Amino acid sequence: MVAKPALKVSAFRNTDGSRVVEILNTGMAPVTWEGVSGEVAAYVTNEDESLGSIPVEGGTVTLLPHALTTVVLR
């Protein structure tokens, strides 16, 4: 993922070995994260959704504006 000033990122590893990346997009436009590999699940939290599932297609996650995206990598 290319560094973007509008993105605030935090990551950690769970005891089961999975990794979680929390990405807050404070900007006005969506940002794409390309090259995500492995078994991936992504969820969005914003004014309309609370951990709503979002698609990960071709290793790409779209980070919506003014939203928190949770990406789980197994």
C-alpha cells in the first residue's frame, strides 16, 4: 500500500496467527489497496455500516472515504 496522508493505519497479529489491519480513510475519496494476498476478509464501518462485509477481488480492497476498514489476513 502506498503511503497516503489521509490514511491512518494500525496492524496486529492475533494469537491464532491471523493478522488484522485497521485502516481509517479520513479523506474525501476512496483509496485502493492492491496486492493483498492469501485468505482475506474485509469489513467497513461508517455512518451506514457496522462491520459490513466488503468484497476483495483480485487482491484489491477499496478503502471508502470517511470510513474504517478492517482487513483480516489468514
